[in-house]
Amino acid sequence: MMWKKGVALLFGLMLITAGLAFGKAAAAESSVTVILVSDNEADSALAEYLANITGAFVVTTTWGIYDPNVTAEIMNYAPDQVIIIGGPDAVVDQYVGDLENLNITVERWWDANRYETNVAVIGNATVKLKLKFENSVIVVPGNDTGAIKEALRRAVKVHGIILLANNTTDPVRVMAKFQIRPKNMTIIRSHVTKGVAERVREKVANQTNITEVEVNITPEMALQAINISEQRIATAEEMLANVTLPPQIERVSEKMLELARKELNISKEAYGEGNYGKAYGQAIAAKAHAEFVIRMASKEWQNKIRFDPAKRAELFVHRVETQLRIMEKAGVNVTEIRELVDQLKTAIENKDYDTIDALMERIQRKLLETYTRGKDKFRDHIMLPKRGKHGEP
């Protein structure tokens, strides 16, 4: 059997953007919002849901990875604001710096984990976006990819609110916090997360009209989970090979990575035997353990960049050249900036750090000026999605 292989490099070369159906209103005539989110299944569902209601664009980055191409993709929409869903472990802080350097307003909606981030998104959506949810709450275990997809589909259809749940989630308390009084509640889960759903059911007994939906784990769902966990493990391996962790953290990370590999092998064996439920559950576990390693390696990489001026300058060049390509494609003249970048490359080769710092500051200032002046060229090439017209996922 051929298994999908995906290696996420440190800076990344692939862009993942959520494709939405486009409307007829020209972007230049309206305010543009981009939602930046990781490919975490829980956060992504929240982003897609908000985009469907508000008409925002969604741009996706690989979980825990900085990719300058993602910043360039956001620039292509010439947004007035960017809302980040998820914490800095998922959507790394380098993106915030990139966007603020372009004078783009950035707001991060997040909390300690996906469940608390979910609550933060609900709060911001009701207060800042003035969204009012119509009668329905859809509760779904926060690590059940297949069930989350079904929850998103139903939430879009009924304009309901998605509530991600784990063993300690109290839907009644969350709804009371935001004064949400649903007439209906739907609990969606697969066989793998039956226990979580049962605990949720106990907490909301007699509170409202409850419907329970079990999502069947298909071979396609199991295979997708396997492929995603393979990609996460490959990313973890790549990142671990490019950083030096403190000994204790390195040992823990290696154990987690080995555990992820074992769980992935078990998942593949179960898939080959036709036990798709087991394959799905083991793949989800492997993904979670690989993400722990990515988180540790990403933090160390960020520290390395922060304290290594040469690496920081090289990353700066990589980012700026990526942004210049997207600007040139839109018809913006960046000749002057390219000449400055060439000077910067020479300074990096000569290890002339005073010149490096001066040129980086000058390039960033010129980049902001040129991008701001050329925003209309970007907006001439995009169309705003109609509010609430993205279609069902």
C-alpha cells in the first residue's frame, strides 16, 4: 500500500488556503478581513465557520511552523485586519511581527488549549463581530476530526454554535457565560470519542432538546488521519534535526516521537486489517504526540533566531524575497527594494553586522511604504466572498 508522504520543511514551501466560493463585490470597495489559522482540525473548523458567516478569507499555516509564503498569501488579499485563531504554539508569533511590520492590524483569539480557545472565539464573535447564534448548539469532541467536519457542516446549515468538548467541558456553564439559550443541542461523535460524548450528555440532561449523532469511521477517514499523522511526524523529525534541545527536553521529545511512530505503525496495521476505528484512534494519538515534539523544537528554533544575528538576517532575506515576488506578481515595482536586498546579502557574506542592521531597517521601511502604496493593485485582482455564501463544507 502506498502511503502519502509529506515533509513540512522549517520555512515551508507549500501554501494551504481554504477555498471559498467568491461573490461579485469588488474587494477594493469593502473592508477585507483574513482569518489566519493552523491546520489543527478544531481551530480550522472555527475559522471556516466564521468565514462562512462574515465573508472573511481563510489562510492556513502548518501547525507550529513558520512559513514566509503564508505571510505573502495574506498580503495578496491586502487585508485591513487579520484575526488569528489559536495560540502561538499553533500559529507562531513570527506571523504577528510580519503583519504588523506591514501596518496590518492583527488580533489573536486564543487561550491555553483548543477548548479554551473555542470559548474565546465564541466570546469575541458575539462581542466584537456582534454575531447572534440561532437556537442551536452543536457539541463535538475536540480531537475527533471526522465528527468536527460533520459539526461544521451542520453549524453552517443551522447557524448554530460549535462547542468543542473534552472530559471536563460543561456546555451549560459555557452557554450561561454568553447568555446563549438554545432550543436544540446536537452532540456529534464517532465511536472513538463515545466516552466524551456520554459525559457531555450527563451534564446537559434535561437542559434542552438533545439529538445525538454518531459519525461512522470510514476507510477514507482513517486513511486521512494516518496521512495527517505521518505529516506531523515528518515535521517533528525535520525540526528536531535542525535544533539542539536541552538534554532533558530532548530525551522527552525523542520518547514522544518514538511513541508517535509506534502508534502510527499500529494504526497502519489496523487499517490493513479493516479495523478502521482502531486505525483512526491510533492515528489521532500519534498526531498529538508528534505535535508535542514540534512545539518543543519550534520554541528552541525561535530562540535560536532571536539570538543569532546571522540566522535572523538570512530569515529576513528569505521573507522579504518571498513578499517581493507576490508584490511583483500584483504589478508593484520593487526594483529599489531588490537592490537593497542584494546589498544586504553582501553584508551577510561579509559578516558586517552594523550594515546588516541598517539595511534591514531600511528595507523594512521601504517595503511598508511600497506595499501600502500598491494595495489597490492587490485588491483589483481579488473578489470578496459573499457573506454567508461559502456553501457547505
